[in-house]
Amino acid sequence: MAVILQVALDFVDLHRAVKVAGEAIEGGADWLEIGTPLIKSEGMNAVRHFRKLFPNATLVADMKTMDAGRTEVEMAAKAGANIAVIMGDAPDSTIRESIQAGKNYGIKICVDFMNTSKVEERVSDIEKLGADYIAVHTAIDDQMSGKTPFEILKHVCSKVKIPVAVAGGINSENVIDAVNAGASIIIVGGYLSKAKDAKVATESIKNAIKENRRVSTPLFKRVTHEGIREALIKLSTANISDGSHRAGSITGLYPIYQNIKLVGNAVTVRTYPGDWAKPVEAIDIAKEGDVIVVDAGGIGPALWGELATHSALQKKISGVIINGAIRDIAEIKKLNFPVFTKMIMPTAGEPKGFGEINVPINISGIQINPGDWIIGDDDGLMVIPSAEADIWVNHGMDCLEKENRIREEILSEKSSLGKVIDVLKWEKK
């Protein structure tokens, strides 16, 4: 069979899903998937609505059925779906009931192996039970730590003869990895649903499939630890906060100029007010791209100025955060060196040499460990634990991409945020 492009519409708002679906169909998408969030939000009326609007489209109802297979397949079929999705971890009895119900009601069954252990053993059994399709699926939350479905996909495709679908972080750059691994159905979600123009994004991924080549894209790309710095440069502190479930930020410290951007790994300093010996020593210890973070108790005298800034620039340090005081800000501004500080004053302290470098410190209730990632901009400062940096950053990228799509909908529809996301519907009663 020719490779099929399936659009996963994982929205909670029906009107937004419809808009993306229309754009994707114009761009050449083959199948429309009514995603699980949309089904949970709108019920089977979502399927009915799509059937009315797209009478000739193949509709996939991503039920994620784990029990009551006969009932849920019947629901999907009567609502207008062509395919219903059952989970691979469901009992064999549920899968058999689903397959039989599919035959009774004229609907095909796809068995989704998301987070299923011993997939390679299980898929052969599912094929024998009579499933029409098998899906290899890396969960969204697992994608945030850099996981992909491609390796297991190769093994699954070699084990079964029925068509295999694949989902999980697919874009125009890596879709050929899925095709070359043997996938017959390519399920694409975020790359299309969060694109500024889903039609254009669909065309790019269709071209990549047709021409068997990688089409470069800045969209929907998950990073590993090696790509964190590059990603953070694109992100805002607001993106990181939203993606981390509103994790706390460093408060009470402010940038010395606007349009500031600071990204790097923390070199931490604990010292006494005005004692600038350890902050200066930290310049020599820090590596290119690092951020020096100093806790001096949040009071003066100043322990950072023009000469320290020149020294930091020589080492290509990314910036400095001072929970204390600085001076010489006119010159520091001219040098365009990113500095966040508690206060500004002309009086300098003395280099007494008290304190420690690269020890855990705490500023405004936020712990900062050596090596933690720091991002700062006009909105403030966020600290990202180094061990979880890829997860935090990928969640932040997800927030950025969603915001980009919402912004486009506001502008293209001459609408408002409240109307686009249907805020009244989702207000807590």
C-alpha cells in the first residue's frame, strides 16, 4: 500500500481541530485522527461533527480502549469512524471483542503499542487475532526525554504482514526514517497541529515522503542534552515556566537593560556582602558560555563592576547574576553584558576572600546547583535542573509551538484569545 499520512488532532477544542484538519486536507493529508483529548473533551459528537464536515475522509477514532471493546467500537462506528484504536496492553478478550465488533459494524481495528512491554512478541499474537493495523507509538511525555519509535518500528515491521502505523515526534526531517523502517501509515500530530500553516507543513512532509528525503524544518524538534543551549536561546522564561507546571522563578533580581538574554550553566558563588574576591575567582574557573551566580545576601556594598565585566567577556562568559549589589552599570550596558542584580550602588566592598565556589546556593527560595541551566530575559530568571534539562526544554518548546499556533489563529481570524481557546468553556465552576 502507498504510504498514508494520518493527522492526529489532539486538541481539546473542536473548532480548532476542525481548522487544522481543513488545512491539512488541503495540503494532502490522507486520514484524520480524532485524538483522544478531543474525544474526552467532546465525546463521540466530535466524530459525528467530523463525519459531517469531511464526508469522504477516513476517520480514525483514537479511543485508546482498554476494556469494553465491543461497546466502544460500536460507539465509534455509529458515530462515523472508519477505524477505532485499541491499546496493545488491553486483555486479549478485549481485543477479540473489538475485532469482532469491527466486523459486525464495518469498522477496522488498529492496535496501538504505546508503552507496551515485549512488543515484538506481542505483535505477532495481535496479528493472529485479526487486527487490521498495528501502531508503534512513543508517548508524548516520553518524547520529552528524547525517545523515538524508530528502532522498535524496524523490528515490528519485520514481524508482521499487516500495515504498521508509527507515531511519536515525526516531522519532515525524520519521516523518511519511519518510511525506510517499513511504516505504511505515518501519524503526525504536533508538527502539523502547531504549525503556523498546517497546509504548508503537510505539503512539506508529503514531499519528504514522496521524494524520500529530509526536508529541513525548525518545527516540532525534540532536543537531547547536546541541543539544550541552542533551544534555550529560542525560548523565553515564560515558555520554561509554563512547560514546567509553573515552576518558581528567582524573584527580586532585575536586568540592568531591556531586551536582555542570558543562557548558560551555573557557576555558583556564596560570599559575604561586598566581598568580591570569590566572584572574581569564579571568572577564572568558569568556562565559555557559563553563567556566574552569586549569593551575597541581597545587600551591598557592590561586588561586581566594569573591570570584572571586561574579565568575564574575555572568558566569553554568558552573564552574571548577583544577589547583592553592582556598580558601573553605564559601562556594563555599553558592553552589552547580561547582568541581573538586586541593587545598584557606587560603593564597592573589599576582596576578603570569604565564601565558596561551586556549592549549592539558594536565592529567593530557589535552589541553584553547580551546572544547572540558567535562562534569563526581560521577564526574569528560571533555573533548570541539569539532570532534567532536556525534559524541561522540550516541554518549553511545546508551549512555544502551541502559542505560535494560537497567535496565528487570533490574527488570521481577527479574533481574541478567549474565543480561540474557548476560555468560558474551560473556566472552573
